[in-house]
Amino acid sequence: MRRGLWRLVIAAIAFAVPAQAGEIPVDQRRTDYQLMGHDLQHMQDDDTANPGMLWVVDGEKLWQQKEGSEGKSCADCHGDAAKSMKGVAPRYPRVDPKLGEPVDLEGRINACRTNHQRAPALPYESKKLLALSVYVAHQSKGLPISILDDAATARFIAAGREIFERRQGQLNLSCAQCHDDNWGQKLAGATIPQGHPNGYPLYRLEWQSLGSLQRRLRNCLFGMRAEPYAYGAPELVELELFLAWRARGLRVEAPAVRP
């Protein structure tokens, strides 16, 4: 019943709720944190209460763990993550000059594993990949998202924007209809956020676990009754890139806590 009600409410957005005017101006951008209640804000702010910090601790251990046929750890190449990884996560996704396409943070970690450690890539949403990703992202907590906006990146930002604004699925909805046009309103009792990615990987109470931005995007597509892209699909990385560009200037919160 709850799922059926949610689908009816989300369908109404496309037809019944007056829309605002397009993309959110920079000075009106709000993180999901700012739209949450004080209890959840406190849970996120207190490292002893934030469940996502358990994955950060695991990531710290994995950073030192030797892997693959090369017998190398992340620390062997990058040293102290607090220094070497500070400022890295806010720049991702970014275009890899060798591949000629954008790579997100999880993709970069797996590329390091396969190319330098000679270890197998970690599956998306695996505990190890989430732990390493959130550990790296946590080193940049408080720093602003700063996606490169050059010619090589711009076309992929445009591709991600097209996906964000495209109506999809049986409900004929776009991401923009919720997160640009109707943010701050209520959907089945919950506040619609602007949909910024600055807290990922994050802990969702709904999941009772840490999860990646790609998991959340696939959930949204499923809610729209659209065919979700596979984990690691170029479309998801392009959408991640656009969302990061859209959130430029917002501070990294990883690991954030969300309802």
C-alpha cells in the first residue's frame, strides 16, 4: 500500500504541482542536510553516532592492505591519505585523458587496483569498494565541489544534463521535475531535496547501510518505472558528473546521513 501510494503521489508531480522556473540559481542551492530535521543533522555531525563512519574505519584498514600480484597497498603509492587524498573527491567524476571519458571515484579506485596493484576490480556496492570510496571522500570533508569545466568535460556535462532533464519511464518523469522544479515540497510526507551528490557515499536509514550515488540514481529510475542503467554504465557516470557540476561550491559531507 505504501509503495502504491508513493507511486500515485510521484505521478502527480508531473501534472498537478505548479513548477518553478528551471535550474536552481547558485545562490539558492541547498544541500539535503539543510532540509533535514535536527535529529538527523546531529547524527551526521557526531562521528560517534554517524553509522557511515564504520565504513570509514574499514576503509582506513583497506588503505594499508597489500593487494594483488604486485603486493602493493594504496598507502605504498599515495602515502598518508589525510594529505594525499585531500581535495581529490571534490574533483570527481573527471575525464580520464587516456580513456577520453569521465571516471567517477569508484572507477578510479578500481583502475588503481587493476593497473597498479594487479588486483581484481571490486564489485559496485561491495563493502570494500564502498569503504575505500568513503574513506577517500572523507579526507575532503568540508571542501567545495570543484568539477573541471573545460572543453573536454563540457560535452559529458551536457550529456548528463540531457539525462537529468529527459522524461523517462512509465510515469513519464524527469529528474529535473522533482529536484529542480519541486524541491522543498512534500512527496508522501518526505521533503523533496534538490538532489545534490556532495554527501556520497552516504548512510540511508531506508537502506540501513552505506550506499553509492549510483545506487541512489538506480533507485530513482526504478521509482519512475524506467529501466535502470547497469552499475558502471557511461550514462550513470555522465549523470554523476552533471550532478557534481550542478552542485559546484557545495561542501563535501561524506559520509552523510539521509532518511
